[in-house]
Amino acid sequence: MTGKNLEKAFLALVLMVVFGLPLILRSPTYLHILVLLYLYAYLTTSWNLVGGFAGVLPLGHAAFFGIGAYTSTVLYVQYGVSPWFGMVLGGVIASITGIMIGLPTFKMRGAYFALATIAFGEGMRVMVENIDHLGPLNINGPRGLQIPPLNVGLANLMFINKEPYYYIILVMLIAVLALTYVISRSRLGYYLNAGGEEPEAAMSLGVNVARCKLMAMAMSSFLTALAGSFYAQFSLFIHPKSVISLDLSFEIAFIALIGGRGSIVGPVLGALLLRPVSDFSRIYFGATLPGLHLIIFGTVLILVMIYLPRGLQQPLTRAYQRILNRLAQSPR
Amino acid sequence: MLFILEDTINGILMGSIYGLTALGLTLIFGVLKVINFAHGSLLMVGMYAAYWAVTLSGAHPYLTLILVIPVMYLFGYYLQDIVIKPIFKAEREVREPITVIIVTTGVWYVLDNLTLLIFGPHYRTIQENPLRGKMLEFGGMLISVPKLWGFFAAVLTAAAVYVFLQKTRMGRAIRATSLDREAASLMGIKQFKIYNIAFGIGTATAGIAAVTLIPFYNVFPTVGVLFDIKGFIIVVLGGLGSIGGAILGGMIIGVIESVGPQFMAATWTEGIVYGLFLLFLFVKPSGLFGVRYDW
């Protein structure tokens, strides 16, 4: 077998495993953990479009997540509009917001951009916490919104079992990964990369760096909002501190950074390696050693930044390539 | 009208303490060109140090400065030397390395949660506190005594740091590194030693802020986060790198927070602060007293 065929076979195997997993794994607890794992992988991959390819450090993505969650929930609870529609509308609103945030902030460098996005995210949370009614829309301030689990079914994106959620988020994750793959090999991807690494050089070659970054931001915020709507339908309860929290913004960014910003597999690997750490340390040590997973997070983050600036994907993809080559060369 | 004046005065006092907490942030940015996301956590460490010093020795809270300042200086010095320096060495040519922001956030996570692990989530206040609830009556207005002392501490510390930077040999070396680190290195100034010292001084000022806070503020593992975000806002408002700007920026935030609730729900003042911050970022990112800076 050639290397290329081996790679395809490997990919097919992975797909078979992830699609078949709910058939073997019947426990709702594990499925719940897996749904959240895919959700995080999806969020970090969406974040990566701006944070990785465009080379800036956005730390306010929870705001877009919150826009998605609130748009679909308010429309569904108050007007009975299908969450699928709310999802897309939330994405569009988030996208417009993302562009409005990006226009003034992409001129700034490094730290200022990070600070502006933090202020934007936190400002959004404060606003939602303080507003009970936005015109005719009831967003219920700090108490949050509950989605009554009636009219279960695909049309309302609401299910009794975890399996449908599992497959929906899995398909979303695969779609966003495919999109990332396409972008990374497109003109936009190369422009973004050039603009992120050497903005002056890219601009001097005629690349409109700011426009490329804005496009990346629009896509990233759109995709993040879709995940927000999905999360609202999955947990059936949202409130400002859960969907627009600073912690969520930071977690998205740092999982992606630990995995490896700017690469396709990096953010997914980060979620794959770190989510279980946080879930299981909370399950087993939550009472005795509170905050253990965040200590691990912080330490891994520091070590990765010092020793593996391209993230954990760097040694892992290298090992994967080596195994692939060894297999391709071995006589049979 | 009197209550508005009273609120304004108390706002200025509390605001100057906010400014003191942000002083180290602006100093470290001025020299290293890095926003230290762990600054609030350093303040938290200082508060725990002061809290335990008071609780174990029974001394007057302000006396703990003798212990807290050197401890915090060394803590900051070695934090920069061991954790942050390697990044600078790896990204030597970058003017404003994003990676350092990420590392300092890692430090924040580790410090806050280690504290949670060791001391638990309890809110602690010092017992046998000679300053608790002490008020000064002044023309019909009540002014908090520990906040008044905090105001003096803030102004004195800012003045001391300013004089140190302007008048001493070491201060000149720090300013030279801040202006142009390559040129400073060529003049024989050891860049990383200066970074260590600047980080140490910045952390020590957080220690002073911590000591002024403990007589009237609770100590808990995530106390730093409150001051962290506030600190970012203050330093951008006052101008990143400006010592006087930090104190003034702090006072602005303090006045908004204490006068605002007279006119609106108290929770909205936070929104106003973020709005003002974003406005400054978009319109005048160099802040009130910021040095001109290449974006």
C-alpha cells in the first residue's frame, strides 16, 4: 500500500469508530461527555480560523456562543420558531457582530486585540445580565432561560436520548474540519497565513490583510454561534454566566493553543487530550482536590508554550508520519 | 448634593487603590511590552501572604509591609526568570510576543487553583482588625479610614516608582531597556536582568496594594480576577506604560463605580466601564497619558 492509501484507510477507520461508538457505548454519561468533547473540538476549530490562521489572539468567543444560544432559545421559547432557523439567524447576527468588532480592532496589535475582545465578551455578559426585556424579546436577565422539553423531535432539535445529539455534533465537527481543510488550501488560507506571520511583507505584496482577517472573523463567529444554539438545545437551560463567561472564552482559546494553533488537527487534538482530563478530574477529584484540572491546564499551557510553540500536534503528527512511512515501506 | 460629593471622594480613594493594583501591570508593560495576565493572581498571592502574616503574628496589618514587599519582589523576580524568560529567548525578534500573554495566563490558572487547593474556597477576613469599619467624619460626610490610607499608599508608591525610574542609575537602565532593548544591550545593560528587576518591582507594588486591601477586603482564591480585568481597563485608560496614568485611570473607574449607582442599577456601572474601555481602545488606544506607540 502506498502512503496515500494508508492515510485514507486510517481516516476511514477513524470515521467508522466515531460513527459506531454509540452502538457500543450505551451509557448516557459517556455519551454526554463525548458530546461535550466534540462540541469543544468544534469550538476550538472554529476559533482556530481567527486565532490560528489570522495570527491574533481573540479572547471573547463566548460572546458569539452566547448570541447563538440566546437567538435560537428566545425565538423558540417565545414564538415557537424551529431552533434550526434560530441557529442560522444567530450565526448571521454573530457574523455581523464579529465584523463590527473586527473592523476597529484588527488594526491593533497583539495585546490590544486580546484586551478588546475580552472587554467585548464581558460587556456582552453584563448587558445580558442587566436586561430583562429587549423590546418584545424576553431574555430574562441573570436568571437565564429554560427550554421546556416538549415537542421532542428533529424539527425542534430536541431529543430524549443522547445519540441524536452525538451524531449532529459529530457531523458539525466533520463539516467544520472539512471547511478548515479547504480554507487552509485556498488563496484565503495562504493570505491569512502570510498576514499572520509577516503583516508588512504580506501587505507589500498586495494582500489585503485586514479584509482576509475580517472574512476569517465572520466565518469563525458564525460557526461559534451555531455551536451556541446546539448547546442551548442540548442542555435546555442557558444563563449569561454559563454561555457568555470569560472562562469559556479562555478555555476555547487555550485548548486550541495547547493542541496547536494554525494547524487543522491541533485544536481537535487539544480537545481530545484535555477535555477528558477536566471531566475525569472533576468526577474523581472534584470534592477532594478542587481546581486540579485547571492546575493541569495551566501547567500544560506553560510547558507547551515554552517547549512546543506549535502545540502538541507537532510531535504527534511527526510520529504519525513516521509510522505511516514505516508501514508504507514495509514489504509484504 | 452632599452624598454625591461623599461618593466621589470615596470613589477617588477606592479608585486610587485600584490604580495601585494596576501600577505593576503598567510598569511591566512599559519595560517588557507584555500584558501580564497573572497580575491579579500576584495580588492575590500578596493578599494571602499579608493575611497569614497578620493572623499568625497578630501584628498591625500595615506592619506586614516589611515582610510582603521583599517576598513579593523575589516572587516576581524568579517568576520572570524561570517561567517567562525562556519565551523571550525563543521569540527574540518579536516586539510584543503574544505567547508571553498566554504563558502568564497559565501562571494565573496555576496560582489561583493551587491557592484553592491549599487554602480552600473560603472567604477570609483578618480577625482583631484595628481598622475594621473605621470611618472619619468630615463635614457631614463619612470617609473610610483604611481607604484613606490606601490612597496615601497609592500616591506615595507611584511617586516612589517614578522617582526611582527618573533619578537612579538602575531606573535609567530600566527606561533605556524600555525604549530600545537592542540599543540598551549594546550599552552593556543586561536585558534579562532588567526584565527580572522590573517584574520584581511590579510584583512588589501589587504586594503593597494587597496590604492596603486586606483591612477591608475579603481574601479568596479568585479575588485576583476582579482586579485583573479592572487593571487592564485602568492601564489602557491611563495609557499603557504610564505610572501617573494608572493612578488616574483607577480613580476614574472608582468614581464611576461609586457615583454611578446613584443614577442607575449598580450592576450597570460595570457595563459603563467596559463601554468606556472599548471607546478608548477604538478612539485613543494610547490612553490619557500613553506614549506614542507603533501599532
